[in-house]
Amino acid sequence: MYDITPFELDEQRDLEHYDVWLLDGTHSIPPMTPLSGWAWVQYCRSGMQYGAEMLSLPTCKGWDWRLHDHCIYLTPLVVTSEEEVKQREQVFRQRIAPIIEDYDKVWQGYVKEMLAMYDHAKSLDLEKASNIELMEHFEELMHINKRVWDIHMFMMYAVDGVFILFENICKTLLGIDDTNPTFHKLVRGFDNEIFQADRKLWQLSKRAIELGIADVFQSSKPNEVLPKLEGSEAGRKWSKELYAFIDQFGWRTARIFEYAEPSWVEDPSPAIMNVKQYLAKGGDFNLDDERKVLAEEREAAEKDVLSRVSEEQKGWFTALLRLAQRSSAFSEEHNLYIDLYATAVIRRGLLAIGNRLAAAGTIGHRDDIFFLIPDEIRRVCIDPANHDLRPLVARRRENWAGSLKREHPPLIGKIGFEEAVGLLVRSVDPIALKIVVGSLPVPRPELKADLYGTCGSPGIAEGRARVVYVYEDLINVQEGEILVAPATYVSWTPIFSLIKGVVVDRGASLSHAAIVGREYGIPVVMNVFTGTSAIKNGQTIRVDGNLGTVHILG
Amino acid sequence: MEEKWTYWFEELGKDAIWVAGKKCANLGEMARAGLPVPPGFAISIRAYERFVEETGAAQEIRDYFRDLGDGPKNILVYEKASREIREIVQSKAIPPDIQETVAQYYQALSERCGASDLPVAVRSSGPVSMPGQFDTYLNVIGVEELNGKIVECWASTFTSQAIAFRAQKGMPVESSPIGVAIQRVVNAKSAGVGFTIHPTTGDWSKMVVEGLWGMGEAVVGGATTPDRFVIDKETSSVEKSVSAKPKQVVLKGKGTGIEDVPTEKQNVPCLEDGELQRLLELGKMLEKHYGGPQDLEWVVARDLPFPANVFLVQTRPVTTAKEKHTTTDTIIDLMLGNVFKR
């Protein structure tokens, strides 16, 4: 299927040059629509190579990427010559220094740049724009796409590298690894942007009680709530407050860089669902108190570890600790400012073009735009009526729908998984190690577990399993259940306040499930690979974050 | 402990910290090694202790703190305490036999330097580093003034900062025994620092000397880039970077003041070639004596002939660029050595 991108996996030729291609299960399961997949493989890939090069990462030049059946497959570009490693190390010293010296200054500078780009893009009146203006807008969006990925990967390589160092130092200097609760206490309990959105939602739930309209939420589906609220003054008041929230925090989609998913700006139902869930938790639940406890625990843990570090080491250890705490916050914040915001802004423009093409009959429906690739959009955008892309869309749609049902092998290559992991270890690629691929679980038969994974967040929990593949299924999650998913995404964050534990097929210590599990103090077991197929809805399971095991109790 | 009130620097050594304080011990160690430090002698810590006990000052101070009680203190309380205790100490006279010894040493020192009443510097020399550094008096002339400044030096241990520091650290507040260094004042033509290895690259084959006209202190509010001389230890060749030096710090009364440097001297190197070679020679002696690279302070006197005009006033082990590593460098080193290592 070379008609989507020049990055379609050629199983013969691509395996002559590279030994193995690994599935990016964290991001591309379920499979992505063609336009989203195109953008992902173009810009995330080039961003990764840009980041590795600009930072002069000593051992890895980023990854090469392929699309295969609408999923992403990766292979690391390992620096093989030791001489080149040495040269890259020298440049690395200079490039990473500003981030280590003043992380906030660097990151806030980028945030400002990105927000300015989004504001400019959002300022276009899409209804009034001519076809030519829409075309120009499309190019602007693609430029945004490229730039935010460059920033994303440059920062992430630096920040994840720091986090790995912190993990290693904690192990060697203090004897605490990532299964030790102290480790997680050290890096959690900060008030980051994502959490502020959660707090606003929680406050909106309190507001609903105050205004005496809580029963509307309990008796209605999320999409029915707003129309019902229009009937009363209290309801209209609440809606106004909700829209103020959406204006500030609603530039997010359910899934990062999947343009086919609606953003909260278009449909605030997800926000309403979160409010519903907070209401279900009952009146005495207090999010602020929970956060306060975490912050206090962190301070106590800091005091404890600092008392165990020698005077000579205290200076750099403290600086490293602060950076690691920032790394953890970055993992959440970058999602908000890059992954979610850019996706929502790009989707906004794509929908306008989709509407224009559908009106001209070029495609059958607005959302068919997600089955085109940029060159096709460029071909038809100025004079859409003279083109009919419906057969193309139909063929791609059918193929994509099929991919949702097909199995996607975790790797395609000449070598097995263990050797592939060896290759990753050799690349020392911080993003591969900490987010996308993670470490390989070690089965320990003596524990008699049904699934073996790695520790994302420590603790033990027992409860009913709730298997969730897509965002829409989150509505079914009941309080006290254990979430089982291929991976979790930033838009899923609020659900973590309801559940007792998490099992994800793929992930590592800086992926979403681990970071948020840590923040909410619930156990997370990661990289079990087959969790979503082995565990059935409603089964009682026990998850042990410390050991990285899952027992299916029946 | 031996009851001795005064010591020539040459009698002391690096182990004499509890005899006469750090500064005196260090000067003693250098003098013993035959290095040219400005000559002088030390008043022992024991002399301080005898002074405060015998004059009743210690008891008065203890009473003062007892009356103050254990309640919370703020800086105003400590400032008042400092003022009042200094008054107590300064109202006392040095025991006559100590005065006599001091007078004998002062006279001998004057003779050594070919003067009748030699201008000396009086500096406190504590056994441990204390914040709010105690006073230094320059150009002290004659026995009477000298006795007065010694008592002032002793009283200076009761600065408000020092009292607060001791109270916080749970150290006894009523006394903080120190030694005193009495040393020939060097009327400096130029002064500065030196490193017996290159301080940034760590190159052992180079010595680096930096200096300014006058007392060598940075001139407040003015551009004070020092002259910099990189000397090759093998070939003795010198690489000079000379800066414009419009101001200089000079001796003035009992302290220092700022003066303009004559225009014709502003862009002239503050060290002559012979003086540089002498410093190289001394640097090598230091390295040999201390068994490692040194970070030194030097002074060239205005009124003495070469080479007797070149003095060393301080030395300590050099903190090389590698050791001086900033936190950022340490973290980067760790990332390269620990994370990106395969």
C-alpha cells in the first residue's frame, strides 16, 4: 500500500537493511486513520531524528519508522562507531547544559512559541476563508506539526535521559529501585497543568451540587446533560462555567495525534463524563486533600533521602532530584501543550477543509478527510468540484476498518524479541527505554502469576477488571475497578481518581499510565503484552505493582 | 598546654591550628619551608583565654548571656549583645606579662626589618572558619597602639553574626578563642593570585599568575580585569594578557583606599619579567613542599629591592577545574558515564 506514504514497510527490502521492526503499541494501537498515520510517521519520525541530532545524543540518531497496516513500526538508528560516539559526546555536553542549568527557562520558551503558533492558527475564520486561504492554512498546520514534534523530541530526549540517570543513581546511591514506594514519592505530588484541568473538573462537580443540579448528571448520558441544563437558570449558569473551562483546557482530543477523534471544544461530553464520575465518587471526596497528602509525602521522602546522601554529593544530587521531578511533570505537560493542543488545532482546520470538500462532492462526508493524505488534499483543495476521491476513500476506509480487527505482531524481523531488546539497550535511546518499549518483564514461575510485567507504580490492589480499548469505553468504568488497556492516554487521566489499579499491555516508567498512577498512588503493572486479551471484563484480578504481576482470580 | 603567649611564625607549622589559629599556622608552615612570607609573630589562643578569664571578662559575658535567657532571639538582640560585649572586652587591659612579651617580640621584629617602630598588620586567626570575618588592622605603629588593636581583635569575635552563628550551632557563646597574627605591612606595588597548574585546563606544565596594581583587591564599581600571565614551567616563557587598570587599592591610614593609577602605568603589566620568574620559582617550591598544585596569593612591595620585594601571603591546595566542576558538569558527566554508556 504505497499510496499512503513512502514509509510503508517493505518486508523484504526493509529487513535487508535493518534486523527488526518493533510495534509502537503505546501509540498506534488501535491503528491510526491514514492522515493521522501519515502525519505521525512524517513528523514524529523527523522530530525524533532532529531531537537526537540537535542534542547530539551519543549513542542513537533517533529511529527509522515504517507504517504497516496502519500501525507504526520502529527501529533504532544506533551509532556504531565508538569514535563517532566520542565526537557526539563533546557536542552533547554543550547542547544539554542549558536544560540542566535552567530547565524552566528552556521549556517555558518553547511553550510560549507553541501557544503563539496555535493562537495564530485559531485566529482564522474558517467559514469565511476562501479555498486558497484554507489551502494556506493547511500548510501552516503542517508546519506547526513539524515544529511541535521537533520541540517535543528535543526536550523529551533530554528530560528522559535525566530521568534514567536519576533512576540509576537512586539504585546505586540509595539502594531504592522503581519498585520502592520512596522512589515514586520523590517525583510525584506536583501541581502541573494537566492536574489543574482535573481540579477544575472536580470543582465543576462541586458546583453542580451547589447549584442543585447534580441529579441531572446522574440520570442522563453525557451528551444529554447540556440540553437538559438549558431548561433551568442554574443549569445555564453551570453550562457557562463549563464553557469557560473548555476555552482554557478543552484543546484536547481523546487520543494524541489521531485527528479523527473529536476535541472537547467541539463536544464537551468527555468533560461532562468526568464530572459525572466525580459526582459518583460522593460528596466527601476531596481532590485537593489527596494532592496535599502526596506533596507532604514527597517532602518527607526528600528529607529522608537527602539525609542519606553525603555532603559532597548533596549539591548535584539535589539538582538531579529537582530535574527528575521536572521530568515527571514534563511527561504530562508536554502532552497538554504539544500532543493534545496541536492535534485539536490541526483537527479544527482539517474539519473545515473536510466540510468544503464534502460540499463540493469530492468526498462523501466531512470525516472522509482523514482518509486522504496531504498531497491529495493539495490536489483538490482549490477546485474541489472537479475531483472525485470517493472511491479512494472507500478503499482506504475498508482497509483501515479491517486493520482494527486484524492482529498486529509486536515485531517484524529476523531476530527475536530478546535480541531486539538488546538492540534497544545498545541504542541507549531514552525514549525507547522509558516510554515506548520499556523493559522486558521477567517471568517468575514461583510467583504463579497469570501475567508478568514491570512496575509502573507500586502497591497492591484487588478488584473487578474493566477492559478498555478506546476512550468511549471509559464511561463504563465503575469506581474501584481495575483498568486493563493496551495503553492509557493523557485524556484518560481523570479516570485514575476512580480506579484501584491499572494493567497495560505496553509502557515504561515515563509513559502515561506510570506517571498518572504514581500521582494517584495506585499500582500500575506495565508491559504485560497480552493483558487485554487474557483478562476478561468482570473477572476479579489482583495487581501487584511491586512485583509486576497480575493474578486472575476468577 | 604550654603557657606561651607569643610565637615567631617560624616556630609554628600546619599542626599549630589550636595553638594560634589557622592563619598563623599556615604562615608558619610557609615560613618554616623557607618561603618569603612577610615576617611576623603570633599571639596564642592561650593568651586570649587567659585574658578573658583573668580580667573577669568571661564571667561578665556569661552573666550577660544568662540574663538574656533562652528565649527566641532576633538579629536586634544579637546586635545589642555584640555592642555591649565588645565594650566589656575592650575595657580590659592585657595582663602585664603578656604585654611585656608582645613588646619584646615587636621590637625584635622592627629590628629585623631595620625600623624602629615597624608598621604592622594585626589580623585575627581563628582555629575554625567563622562567618562575619573578624577585623584586620593595617599600619599599626608602636607598642601602645598594638596592644589596643590586639584587644580589638579579641573583641571582634563578638560580632552579631558570630554570636548568632555560635548560638545556632550550639557552640558556647561566651567565648570563641582566637589567635592574632602580627605581621609586617607590605606596601604593595602590585598583588594578586597564582596557580601552579592551569586552573581551567588542569595543565601541569603551566603556571598562571594574575595581578593588579596596588593591594590587588578588585576595585569596587570599576572594571578590574586583572593582567594574566601564563608561564611555561619547562621553558619559563611567558604569555601575557595585559588589561587596562585605571584604579588601584592602596594603604590609607589603618585601612585601604582607592586611587587612580597614573595614566602611563594603566596599560603596563603589573609584574616585571624578573618578578614573574621569581614567582615561578616560588610556585615550584610550594608544589614541592606541599606535594601538589597550589593556589597562592602574592604581593610585590613598593619599597624593597628585588628579589626581597616578592612575598607570598597565602597558599592552599588548588581546586582544579576538574574538582571545581559545577553541578551541571557533574550531572552531564554522570549522564555520559552512566546513562549513555554501553
